[in-house]
Amino acid sequence: MKNTKVISVITEKGGVGKTTTSYNLGCALGNAGSKVLLIDLDKQGNLSSSSGYILSDGKRTISDVIYNAATGYQNDYESVIRHSENNPNVDYIPAGYMLNASNSIIASSSNCNFVLRSILEDEFFNRYDYIIIDNKTDLDLLAQNALNATHYVIIPLDAGIHSFDAVDNMMAKIKSLANTTNPRLKILGILENKVDLTSTSKEIDSACREIYGSLVFDTRIPSRPEQINRTVKFCTGCVNLKGNTLADTYRALAVEVIKRSGV
Ligand SMILES: Nc1ncnc2c1ncn2[C@@H]1O[C@H](COP(=O)(O)OP(=O)(O)O)[C@@H](O)[C@H]1O
Ligand SMILES: [Mg+2]
């Protein structure tokens, strides 16, 4: 993991855009010339299906990789990597249906805080500039493993009433892990998603910048349900879809991410 930056997209609030951000940021970074690996850590598998994964293609998934690492079996990483058809620089490892068992498998390992980290430290992963982990909503042992394998966290935020609570909880969690199991853990940025022209959206933006200052990305992602749905339907990120006005927004986000992560 020499120069590879591991980014976790995570927050305890569901539906705010963790998966959409992971996928479109990954595609935008790939489009800008970085080699990117997306890891789907949510059993729902939305990142996997967005990337073109066909359920049960017979190949191994992230749950197999975690099982092997936690129980001392050798992993064949090449066999678990899928190549994104529409994004030549983007690979992915899909979520498996056994992912909900991963918590107990990890818990039984003597290395229970660092199973995912031990995986990503294999030299196989040095080929990637960025590894982006799409997390689910619970901060369980699997999510803690992801955070212990992470350099930088992106916290998406939408204009909901509980948005700031979720950000505050995440920041407290990150601080506690940075003080204990992962001193290199940093917040890369808070990302405003599903931004619209309502006064609520504007109020959230001002409050967010007042509270969190420069931690908030300059780039804000507008609410464009149809464009997001088309990227999922055609298994291609916004940056690769003609006529997608979100493309420039995700390009701008990728530029900020590259700058903030120092690659
Ligand atoms: N910028 C956006 N504009 C419109 N719809 C969005 C946007 N970002 C996410 N969505 C939609 O919101 C829903 C939840 O997004 P998702 O990325 O799955 O959230 P999470 O992974 O945090 O649960 C999905 O239906 C997704 O298509
Ligand atoms: Mg998700």
C-alpha cells in the first residue's frame, strides 16, 4: 500500500449518497488517469450492480476475501478483481451475499481490528492509486475494519433534519479511531449531496460551512435523480455518459480529492 490512498465513504445516515459518491468519484478519478479499485462493503451490493456485476458470476467476492484473511487461508486477489467495462481505469470487488457473516468471522480472528487492513497491505494492491470503500450504514466491526484500513474519509451529507447529527457522530468515531487503532486516519472532506434550489438546501450549506469550515468540499453535488439512474442503468459513471450535466461536478470533486490527498 505504498502510495495507494484508501478512501472510505461512510456515514451512519442511509440514503445520503455513499454508494453514488463512491461510484461516481471512482469513475471521475479513473477518467482523470488514476487507477482505481472500488470495494463494495454493503451486502445490498448497489455499488457492485452499478459497476456491472452480475449476481453469482461464480467468482469470489469480498466476503470470500475476508473469510480467507480472517482464517489464515491464502487469497488469490487476481481472481476476485472485476474490470469495469465502461471505465478502463476502474476495477471493483463486489459484495457477496455472505457479507453479513463477515462480522462474526472477523470477530473470531486474533487480528479482529485489522483484517481488512492486512488484505489491502498486500503488494497486489500497490497497482492502484485509489481504493474507495463504499460502506453500509452501521458502524459495526466490518465498518471499523474499513476505517482501520483507511487513510481518508469522505462523509456525504444531504439536506435532511438529522444530517449534522450523523456527521458529528462520524467525526467523533474518526477521532476515537485516530487516537487508538489508526493514527493516520483523516477526514478528507464533507460532501454536500442532493443539493437543490430550496431554502433548506441553502441553509444547510451556510450552516455546514460555518460549523465545519474548510472540511467541506467546495464542490456540491446537485440533485439529479434521472441522471444518477441512467448511470446505474448503463453501468457507467456520470463522467462517461453523454449529456450528463453532473459530469463536470464529479470531475471537480475528483480534482479536490487529488489535491487534498496529495497524489
Ligand atoms: N445527487 C443525487 N441526485 C439525485 N439522486 C441521488 C443523488 N445521490 C444519490 N441519489 C439517490 O438517492 C438514493 C440513495 O443514494 P445512495 O448512494 O444509494 O445512498 P447510500 O449509499 O448512502 O444509502 C439512490 O436512489 C440514489 O440514486
Ligand atoms: Mg449505499
